[in-house]
Amino acid sequence: MPNPIQINTINNLVIEKDLWCYISNRYMLSVPSQKELFWHIDWFKKNPDYLTRITKRARPYLYLVKTEVELAGLPIEIALMPIIESAYYPFSYSHGMASGLWQFIPSTGKLYGLENNWWYDARRDVLASTKAAVKYLKNLNKLFNGDWLLAIAAYNSGPGRVQKAITKNKQQGKLADFWHLDLPEETRGYVPRLLAVAELIKNPKKYGQILTVVNNTPKVQAIKLDSQFDLVLISEWAQLDLEQLYTLNPGLKRWATPSDGSYNLLLPIDKVAIFKENLSKYPKSNRVKWVRYQINYGDSLSKIAHLFNTTISQIKSVNNLHNNMVKVDEYLIVPVSQKHDKYYFISKEKREVQKINPEKIGTKVVHRVVNGDSLWSIARKYNIHVDNIAKWNHITKTRLLKVGKKLVLWQPNSRKSKDLSELINVGISIDRKIIYYVKSGDNLSTIAHKFGVRISQLKKWNQLIDEQPLQPRQKLIVIINVINSNIK
């Protein structure tokens, strides 16, 4: 008769062929009671296809993320954070300028070595951003004396805000763990939402969820490139279509890898050998195509760089130029793409064009900005939310609109289609009250524009009168429709 322990070991090995099972068998974080998670779990139960889509999207990246988290000694639940941050969509870009799987804002990304230049945005690079996120979370954990829930909360709202809430509770003799802190509502929901997703992944059948199976084996391998490559060549040498190449390397913004320094290219494991074999057959000079361009009257380095879809710095480097001066009839060596620009259909420019034809529910409207337009006025005209306009068009709510700019809008056909649209874009859409501290130079108009609300609403919420001037550090109540996901 077989030993029961041997049977259990064998069963676990079979079960853990699925990466979701592997992860859920190693949870470290806990919650005081299930009631803390009820609201979030209930939403997923009502929308079971949502987690199915996300787990499918995570398939190429999950093993890599899990591995980086484990190597750093972090709780394995951290590998689930991109579900909350970006729905595991590496091209995700929020109206708050956060980008990538881990939704790094520019300042934090720069602090953790995630460069963003003309060729490349490391915040979207799966490997680079995961390493940065792991390092950031590890530092936050040290800051909060090993309390992971506080570290995760700080990842969402910033360490200063969490530390301030802790200090306040301690001064008042209250408990200072996550569950007792006075934090922004978004952050108070962020940690329970992560723990709820962990619970759903551990017990999918219990909650009516269907997870997309992800094999517990590495999917990709990083190949270090020491010079610039046209993506068409990589595609041909790796026998990989461009769409998959961009999907695995979402940090690439143009038709080639970065021009300066090395670059870690992610390829499917089964394509690495053929890529290396083809790479060895070609000299370094054949990795990017070059043209000899004669300078015409009226040319400048800026104009030439724009013409050939490259950068001034690269032209200067290749031609050993020490300034931006060019002379008529002289020649420059300029890098150019192997194929026509239309071929690189998931590059940054192509994604911008595709915003005109995204996959959304409802009736598409293309609005051309006219003088006097604002996001708020456009939202009111079409009866849609300012946040959605910002998300659909990859713009910030505070940026002024250029006259003539085209904006893609999606108007719901019915209440049912609106619900579906909210599901795709958000997950959950509710009104929330926030406190805004008036800054020097603020007025009701600028604050209303910032949050996409009306001046009359600000006056009503705060019982303001027309003659009453705003004071710096004055508290204002603002009720906004907060979207808790950056899915596009």
C-alpha cells in the first residue's frame, strides 16, 4: 500500500504544474477576517470573466515576475500586485502618468533607475520594472519595520502619507497597523483588493472564478544586446512576429532597440537558440540600416532626425559632431528602419494611431478640439466621465488641449453597454469624497479643471460664497468618480 505522504507529495507536484497553484500554496500575508475582503470578492463574483481575462494576459510574464519576487525574499503575493496595478497589461498608461505593469510614475521610476528616452521606456520593460518594483517594495518594508501591509499601502499612496497616519495614531494612543490607519480611501481599498485577489486565486471554484492555466515553467529568456538592432532583424532572426516581439518587450517605443548602452531583449525560450545562431552570422554593422544623406538648404539636425524617425544625439554620435551646426551639401550617415514605418504597427506611434480605433463598448465619436474646449466641457457635452476621456486618449487631466487635436470618445448605447464599458475600463466605478488642500495660486476654476468637476459643485460641497477668497492650506471637499484600474 503506497505511503500517504508519498501520494500527497505526488499530488502537490501535479497541482503545482499550474503557476497559480504554486503561488497560492506559498502565501505569507494574512487578513484579520474575511469581512475585510467581502466587498471586493463580491464584485469579482458578480463579474467572473474579469479575472479570467487578466490571468490570460499574465501568462507571458507571470513566471518571470514570480521568480524575481522569490529571489528577493518578498511574499509571493507581491507577484499578484500587477493584477491590481495594471491588470497585467504592460502598455497600461494612466492619466496620472503612471506606466507599465507596476504603474511607476516618472519620478519614482527615475529614482529606481528606470530611464525613459526617445527609444525606450524602462517603466514598461517587464524585467527592468519588476526588478525596480521589488527593490522599491523591499525598501518600503525596511522603512515600516517588516510590516508588508504597510509597505504595500505605501506603494500605492506614498511612504510619507502612511508614515504620517502612523504617527497620528500613535499620538492618539491608537493601534498603528494598516487596518486602523486613516488613509486615503483608494489606499484603504488597495490592500484588501490584493488580498481578495489572492483568496480568489487560491479558491477559484468557491467564488465562481475561472483562471487561465499558466504552466510553472519559464516562458522567456533575456538576451543582452550590446548595440542597436532593427526590430525587423530580430523578428526575422528569432522567427518571431513583430507583435509578439513588442508584447515581450513593451518598453520599446520605436523601430529599434535603444541606441546607447546594452539592452536586455526578452525572447521565448524556444527562440533563443535560433536567434543566437543567426546573430553569429552577421557583423555588427548589419544590425541597423544606414543611409548617406546630403544636407539641403533649410535642413537642421532636428528636421533630419524627424525625417528619418531617429534622434539628434544619435546622428551627432555617429557623425562625430560636437554641436548642432550642419552645412549645405555635406553628408551625414543616418540610421533608418529596414521597413516602412507602417510595418512597425505596435510601436509608440502606432499605438497612438490605434487610439482612434480602440476596442471599447458603445458608439465611437471622434471629437476635434475647438477653441475654448476643456476635458470637462467635452465630458459634459457627450455625457461621459473626464477620467475615461483621459484614459482613452493617454492624456493627463491637467494638460491643456491643443486646438485641432482629435479625441476618441465612447458613448454608451444603453445602460447595459455602459456597465460593460465600466467593467472593461475599471472594474469598479464609485463616487468618493477626497480632501484637497488649496495651494498658492489656486482658484475655484483651476481646482474644478484639475478634478473634472464644476465650480458650482465645489461651492455647494464646501458652502462657499462668491466673494470668499481661497486661502493656502484651506481644506476643500471634492467628490470625484474614482476609477481603481488603469486598463485600456
